[in-house]
Amino acid sequence: MVFEKIKKIISEQLEVDQSIISEGSSITGELGADSLDLVDLAMSIEDEFDIELSDDALDKIKTVGDLVNYIEDRI
């Protein structure tokens, strides 16, 4: 369920098709997010899941799977 919500948010924010998003997808590599995209993405995720993504956490999150695991650990 977390993965599906993340896919939807990423798809809308980065304007990519959900079908190309997997847990192994690199957020900045394959999906093409830049630093501004990451900030927007973090804000959307914080709103959706009512959590806070610290700058340290964002630095460590490289793939969609990393993001899913981070969120699942906090909800």
C-alpha cells in the first residue's frame, strides 16, 4: 500500500508513467529527479503520510524502495 501511494506521488511530481517505477528505481537516476524535485517530493510525502523527512534521511534515500522502507518504519 505504501509503495502504491509512493508510485502515484512520484508519477505526478516527476511526470513519469507509474509502470516504469519499481522499488529498485533510482529517484535521481532513472526517474530524473533534481534537488528541487526532491524537496517537492519530500513535502508531498510528509503530507500524505504525516511524517517528517529530515535532510539526513533524504541524503540516504536513493531508490524508491529506500523511501518505502523509511516510511514503513515510521508509520
